[in-house]
Amino acid sequence: MLELRDLTMHFPVREGVFNRAARFCKAVDGVTLNLHAGETLGLVGESGCGKSTLGKCVVRLNQPTAGEILFEGTDLAPLKRAALKPYRRHLQMVFQDPVESLNARHTIGEILAEPFIIHGIGDRAARAASVAGLLDRVGLPATAADRYPFEFSGGQRQRIGLARAIALNPRVLVCDEPVSALDVSIQSQVLNLFLELQREMGLSYIFIAHNLAVVKHVSDRIAIMYLGRVVELAPADEIYHSARHPYTRALISAIPQPEPRRKSGRIVMTGDVPSPIDPPSGCPFHPRCPHATDRCKVEAPALRPAPNAPAGHTVSCHYDL
Amino acid sequence: MSDSSPSSPVLEVENLVTTFDTDAGTLTAVDGVSFTVKAGQTVGIVGESGCGKSVTALSIMRLLPQPMGQIAGGQIRLQGRDLVALPIDEMQQIRGGKIGMIFQEPMTALNPVHTIGRQLSEVFLLHLTKDPKDAWQRGVTMLQKVGIPAPEERMHEYPHQLSGGMRQRVVIAMALACEPSVVIADEPTTALDVTIQAQILELMQQLQRDLGLAIVLITHDLGVVAEMCDEVVVMYAGRVAESGPVESIFNHPTHPYTRGLLASIPRLSTPRKAKLPIIEGMVPSLADLPVGCRFQNRCPHRDDRCVELPPLEAVTPDHHCACHRWREIPAANVT
């Protein structure tokens, strides 16, 4: 349904007297992914890996530098504002920070009615009914419509953000760290709501997060990103049981598990994520990789089907580890 | 981590009560919290936002926002000496001396306009030496100890030139500069990526082994607690809900809140897309606490007795739980 082809987003780094863009921050560097109807694609990586930028490109909050975003056959990447408008309602976004993503001066009713106004749907009465329906759907009382964002807790605000995103029956929801700002006991409430809405509305999610346990719980497939590229893509269970990329393995082993004294075989990676402005040559992971060879320093590995793995498991590493 | 030899308590917090004067009246953020930390031991304080875990840390360091916050009762004993009544100048010697502090956000914990070297030597100049050259040299040694490559050069750099993980290492170096007996770490890895978090946690464990540190680790991440701590204190709305050895808390939680919390987190072993068990509702506001047990309005096991404040009862000699009904609730084995 949604297909990303070689999607690239380079931000110019302006410097010097003439403010020229001499260098580029390669936030997203040639990503090819697809998303099926009703599916959740998890996007995981450390800060600076380009996962949020990729999400913003999909809903066209960023204009990608190159590549295609095919939504049901139409390439959204080159479209301008007006041409894009009819598609916007099908691609919506849920943000991480439920405080900053809601206008503090508008009531919840006004915030939720806005999508309908922008797309010219219904009259005042119909909009009020829709708003009430949305609030009910995300588990908030109808009286919430007359209140302001500050009157709600983080979890409730995230429900409001979700209500706004689903207002126009979208096909794809890009969720950027939607539960990482929430308390543990609230996280599970909101995750359940995400799963419930997906079942009821047949939504497709691109679920961006750094918490692998959370991502694995909601996702059908997971893409691991490193420095703007997808390094591994596989069905969610597969990626946990038989990760092939050394980065994925290190990432999985780094998650602290809520089981005391289960510290077996942790791979502690040395060093930090390099800057996307000046990424390493060859395989971007080679400076931190315990298996790196001379070949990795010069030749960038392409995403290829993982050997002896079920279909749909791809990895970008020269070696079969 | 902890050696098995019985060591004397380094830090004892007993019945700590911390209040805040606000427009809504006097609020009790921490209400009767007690715990003990021994040398070489890590005690984790866990809870959600507003449970009072950070206020507990600030109280121990006597860094409560003034004039609103004050310690209204209880004792905080560092190697037997009560810190609550200590004059402020003596407290300043203890802070950064006997007690080291690691904060969540290394960018705000460091001064952006001073070099790493200047900030790090300042700690030594305040506590250990009068000689700036000596202080500088000690700083270099400290950076080396926390695993910072090329420490001489890093000493001349500013915080913004370092990555998040490196900055947190600098903060740890500052906390450990004067060989403290206790380190209070408030969400030390929350702002870091998982792979960097793994590095920092490993560093903290290694330094603890080398120096015999007592660590108070404040966090909301149950995974971090399970990996790092010997003892756990679970806080809810300013009170201790449950406390005990980490295995006991994670494998045999007795308080309904701890049970709910442990059941609600998705694990790698949880079946995908299954409905997660939840704790209904949300943490009550301090201005509007229920009478009696503070968890009652979210508790699936509530009954008439819960309007009385439950005392902390011994489940086993070292595992305590504040619930009237813990004996009656069927034992749940959380795996």
C-alpha cells in the first residue's frame, strides 16, 4: 500500500562566510521499505539514526531530497502543498511529546474539529458529533471537549493526539515514540489502545521507538536503522530469535530486561554513533563492529536476503554471522 | 556486586517526611520513607512520576528547592551522622565529598561555559587540594578511570563538544572525584541510548566493585533496576509500597501495585499484539490523595479495610509490603 523507494533526506549544513551548504547531514540515506494494509512496521534505532526524519518524510512534513513515496500508486515525494492536501488525510502522525503537539490555547473540541474544518467535512453539528465519537473511541469522557490540554495527564494527552490522528479515517499512522514519554503503568494502557484501533479500523502503523520490547510487542515486521540506512529488516519474532546484523544483536543484548541477574552474554559496544554529517566509509557500522574486516572499511554492504532465513528477512552485512 | 560479608550501613534513611508549601497548601511529597544502603550495595528506588523518588534524593543531599521544600521529619544518617540537622556549610563539605551525585541530564549538570578541566578541578579544589596543578592532574586521572579516551585533550574541551555518553562519564567522574562513600544517581541513563546506557551501567558496576561504593539508584526503568540493584524500594504517591531484595521483588511481588507494574511491561517474551494487563486510572495528585491506602482507587483487590493506611508488614524478614490484603491475594509468579 505504501512503498518507499530509495528515500533520501539530506539536510544542508550551512557554514562559512557565504553560508554555503558545503556539507550535508545524511539523515536518511537511501531507504527502501514497504508497508502493507493493516500492518505495523517497527522502526528502531538510536538517536540520530534517521528514524524520525524518515517518519516525517512519509507524512511529508519533510520534503525528501530524492526517492519516491508511493502511496497506492501515487508518488507523494514531489507533490506541492495543494496537490498533497487530498492525500494528507490518509497519512497522519502521532508525536512523542503530548504536551507540545497540542495547541495549549485551543480546547480539545477545537483541536479535534480542526481536521474536519480543514478538509471541509460536515457542518458544526456533525463535527461536534464526530468529536464526541472520537473521544469515546479513545476512552475519554465527552466532557473533555470543553477542556484545555493542560488539564489532562500525559497519557490522556496522548489519547487526544491519537484521536486527532484518526479523525479522518487515515490509512497510515506514523507514530513517533508515542509512549516513551509516558509512565510505565500508562504505557500499557496506551499500547492497548493502539492495538485496539488497528484491529477496528484496519490501520497501518509505522511505529518508531527506541524501546525494542515495546516495538516488538506491536509490530509485525521490524526495520533496524543505523546512520540513515536500514541495516536489517525481518518479521518481529524472527529478528529477536535470529538477528543477523552485529548491530541488531548488540542492540537487543543491550536492553535491560526486568529479570534480576540475567546478565548473560551482553555485547557492550564501544564508542558512539558517528555523525551523519561525516559517516564512516564502507559499512557505516564498521568502526563499532566487533567483526569488521578491511572489506567493511571500503565497501558498503547492500541489503540482501539473509542466508538460511525465512523470506522477508534482509540484512546488510558482507558476512553470514 | 555486594559482597556477602555483613557490612555496616553507610546511609540510613529513617521515616523521612518531606513537605512542600504550595498554593494548594502543604503537600507531603515523601511520607515516612525508610531504607538502608550498605557499602558495595545498590539500592534502587523505583516508581512513576510524582511518586517522590527524586524528592527523596534531593532530601538526602539537602538540595530541596528553597524555601518551599523542607524535611519535616525523620533522619538521614550518613555513617551514623544525621544530615538533617547539619549546618549548611558542613553539608556543602559532604555534598561532592562523602556523597557523590549523578543527575539525569548531563548537559544541564555541567556548566556550558567552563571547560571540563575547570569544572572537574573545581571539585578537587573545594575538597581535597589547594594546588590547581595537582587538581588538574587528579582530574585527568579521574577521566581516565571513567574510560574517556585522550583525557588530557578532553580536559580542555567544553561540554557541548562531547557526546551524551561522554558527558555522563564526566558527570560520573565528578561524582566520584573525592572518593565518596555513597553515590546518588537520579535516572543516570534515562537520557541515553540503549547501547550507551549499557556502557554507563557497566562502568557504574565496575567502579562500584573497585571502590566499594554504596549506590542509590533512582529510576523508573524496571529493567535497569533488575540488572543493577541488590535491594529495591517501590514507591507510590510518596510512600513505600514494597521493599526487599531484587529477586524477591521481581519474582514474588506482593503489593498489588508492584504486581500490576511488573505484569504491564511488554517483554521480549510477551506474545506479540496480545492485550497487556493494565493498571486502571492514574497516579493521584498529591493535593488529592485518597484517605488510607494511596493505591486503593486503582487497586483490583480493594476492600473496606483500605480506608486505613496500611503499615509496612514483613512478608519475609527482609521483604516488606504495605498492603492489608497481601496475604489473601493469590500468589502470582511473574516470569
